[in-house]
Amino acid sequence: MSSRMGRRSALVLGLVAAGAAASSAAPLPARMRGICWEAGGRIERERLAPLRALGADWISQTPFGWCSSAASPEIRMATDGRIYWGERDEGLAATTRMARALGIRTLLKPHLWIRGGSWVGEIQMKSDDDWRRWFQAYEAFILHYAELAERERMDGLAIGTELTRASGRAEDWRRLIARIRAVYHGPLTYCANWHEAESVPFWDAIDFVGVQAYYPLTTSERPTPAQMRAGWGPVVSRLEALSRRTGKRIVFTEVGYKSVAGALVDPWRWDADGMPAPALQRDAFQAMFESMWDRSWFGGTFVWKWHAFLRPGQALPPHLAGDFTPQGKPALEVIRAFYTRP
């Protein structure tokens, strides 16, 4: 090994050690009763007030970075200008302050969006040099939001979301986590896709395990509640084993169901179409909470999603009848029942 490589290895080890030390000092969140807050135009505090009545004490907020393709190492940041106010730095900060005034904490959850409709989990570079460039670009992106989270005293930060082909590069992520911790001093998570969670190699370097919990639970378009609970059985066993192996609590950083028939076959499909089935969505949330909520290793849920443009008491527009949101649907009372439990 050359002296240059030796110095580089020493630097990497030092950064990893610093990250590990920070991880042990960061406070873990309490049971999280969360809502995924969908950004839009300017809001007033009254738009957040229904969340308190629901029993929610966390929201996640999601700004975006933009990629031209799944193989491009470039990430374009959009922090101002022609994007939704709620995704700008100004809107993220203002929403955080309004939520805090209501006793609601914020998990900042930056995400990447690939133009053309590719899923972010398909990001895959063609060479090690492109991966180096991608991590440089991603570092600039995530450190910007780490600085915003620190400045606005946000209560948690997700370092990445559903980056299934990038998450295996453990050394790159450990270096990045150490740099994030030098900027932001609250709890960190990574939001793994449901089929990725058990293979993420750097859970030890962060504070809680985030899971995008779109687990396929059944092949039936209209399963019974008993079939739904049976579908959760093997998932619960795997997640308990993951928590035991990592020593971390599991948080569903997204969980939700469309209110249409077939929604539990491929729950992640935002374009799934079918006959409206609000009772199916209600029963799906009931089965999820009954299966997960009282387990000591489980850290809570963020329900996908809440439309900020809907005013309190406003009737649900017809185009949202089959949408993921529980607003104006029977599922809302199931969420309330669990979120308001002592």
C-alpha cells in the first residue's frame, strides 16, 4: 500500500469513527405518529391543525433533486424558483415552524426524481468513476438539506430514500454519513424500499431503520381482514429479526394504500386503477396497525399521504376517491384510533 493510500484509508477510518461516535450520541425518536405531508402552495397554520386532532406528532417533508436519467451522475438541485412553495427552502422552513407551534415534529426527507418516469431505485452508474461523480453530486445535495435541517432545528433527517442500487456501496455511504453528522446533529435514518431493508450494510451508522413499507400482502383484489393479517405475519418476523440484528427500531417512513380494489397486491403502484374500495383501505390500515403498533421494536409510522391543498372540512374531490390519502375516508378513523392511544 502506498503512503498516499495509507493516508486516505486513515482519513476514511477517522470519518467513520466520527460518524459512529455521533450516532451513539444522537437522540432516538419516540414512537412516531407521522403523516407524509405533500407540498403545494403557501399555507397557513390552519392547514396543519387537523393533524393534531388526528393524534399525529410528526410530519415528513420532501424536497427533490432532479436527475436526467437513471445512469446520469448529475443531480440538479431546485431550492427556489419555479417549484412548489412547500418544496423550496423557504416553504420547508415555514412549514416546520408552523408544525412546531402545534407540537408537531419534522422529518426532512429529501428525494431524487428521475425525469421520464424511471423509479429512483433504478439509479445505476456505468463505471466506478461515474459512481464517484454521483456521490459527489449527492453529497452536495444532501448536505444542503442537512444544513437546512440544522438551521431550522428539524427533528430528523433521512439521508436517502429507496436508492436500492446505490445503497450497497457501504464505504461511500459511511463517508457521507460522517460528513452529514458534522453538519446536522439530530437523528438520521435511511428510507429503504421494502425489499431492500434487510440488505442495507450501514444501519449501524444511523439512528433508526426507515422502511418504505409497501409490502405485497395478498394476491386477492378484495382480501378479508384475516388474509391481510396473515400477509403481515412473515413480514413481522423478518423485521423483528432485522431490529434484533441491528439494535435499531423500525419506522415505516411511508405506509399507505390506495382506496381501490387490488390495492394490496402491489401497494406501491400509484397508477393502480380499480373500483373504489374505501373499506379495503380502512381494513388494510387496521391490519397493519394491529400487526405492528404494539411491538417494542417498532418506532412508528408515516402515513402516505396528506394533501395540503385540501382545507379542513372540505369535501374530498372525486378525482381523489381512489387516491392514497385517507382524508375524507373511513381509514382516517382507524389512524386516529391508533394515533390517539396512550
